[in-house]
Amino acid sequence: MTLPDGEIIEVPAHSALGPILIYIFTAAAVLGLTLSKIPLTALKVLLRLLFALLFSWGAFIATVFYLPLPLAVAIAIVFGTLWFVIPLIWLHNLVLILAVSSLGAVFGRFITPWTAMAIILALAIYDFLAVRFRYMLWMADRLSQINALPALIIPKNNSEWNFNLKKREKIIEVDPAEREYSILGGGDIAFPCLLTASVYFAQGWKPAAIIAVLGLLGLVSVYAIQAIFLKGKPMPALPPIAAFTLVGLLIIS
């Protein structure tokens, strides 16, 4: 793993992998149980506040290394507040990308590339099962109803990029013919960013660039597979992304 001072210490991957996976799967289970047992009206304000704080933190991390601290704090507060008050689709996507990329960059510094790869592979299996048995779709639908969906929302109609999510009752639609939005989970961006950051801190920017490119190719393959073979039906994005990034990691190793 990489220490805060930059020193790299070799540790068995499982020593860091176990607690991380336990945390991720526990968080997913707790969130699902919470969404099933507590009325959405009671969760709406709390979850939106938590998301606003996360988005503010992401904007802060993305700007604090390049701008004066007071200005970075001001930008973070403005982004989080704007999303909480007026969650326009383009703004939601922007602050989500800042948040998940910041999470990947920060935590990628403290784990080895193979540990990050093991996390992605484990979550790829979870992603496949969660989509296969519709757990992911159910949870995403519940979160979208309270405007706290941790996913990129890509409208089919370009005029809706400036649409306020508070005015949209239903975002998730399984039937491709009735679907107005394409949804990409935040984890499908965050975990490749985690691996890319881990490779960068361990091996430098050139190997990290290879991982980033292959991760992007994996994401493109998701939409190709969905369009050609599944006719627009929902599919898990992490398995193809994991396959491409694994090839990249083997290449740079």
C-alpha cells in the first residue's frame, strides 16, 4: 500500500481487500434494507443532504490543489447547494463525476493496484447478480424517486439536459421502448478511477493512462453489447470494464 508520505509498502492484497469488500457489501445491504423499511418521504431530506455533502466534498478535492483554499471551499459550497436546490441533469452529472473521481483518487493512493483490481472483480460479480435479479434496478428506482440517484443520467432528448430532476417522477424504465434516460452507476466510474489512481501512485502516469484508456474501452463495449445483443435491455457495466482493466493491468505488470 502507499503511505501518505509516498512510501510504498508491500502487503498481502487480502489484508486490505477483506475489510473494504465487507464495508461495500454491508453498505449496499443496509441501504437496501433502509429503502425497503423506511418511507421515502422520511428519507428524502436526509439522503439529499448526505449527497449534497458528498458532492461538495468532491468539488473541494477537485479544486483545492489548484485554487486558494477559501475559493475552493466557496466553490464546494456553491456546487452542493445548487444541486440540493436545483438538481438539473447536467449539474447532477457534473458534481457526481467530481465526487466519484475524487473518491477514486484519494483512496487509490492507499491501496495496491492488484487490491483495487480484486475489488473491481468482486464487485463485477455483485453487479451481475444484482442486475440479473433486479435488486440494482429496484434500488436505483427507489433512490431516483427522492432525487438521490448515485448515477449519471443521460437523456435521449438533448433538450432535457437542463431538466430539473425534482419535476421528474420516474427516471428508471426497464422497457427500452419507453426509456427516456440512460443510467450509468457512479460505481462504474469510481472503481476504474480507483484502479487508475492506484496504478498512478505505484507506477507513474504512463501505466495509469493505459488503465484509463482500457477502462474507457470497457465502458464503450458495455453500450455496444447492450445495443447489439440485448436490444437496449439493462446490463451490468462493471464486468466488461473489469475484463478490460484486468488486461491492462496484466500488460503493465
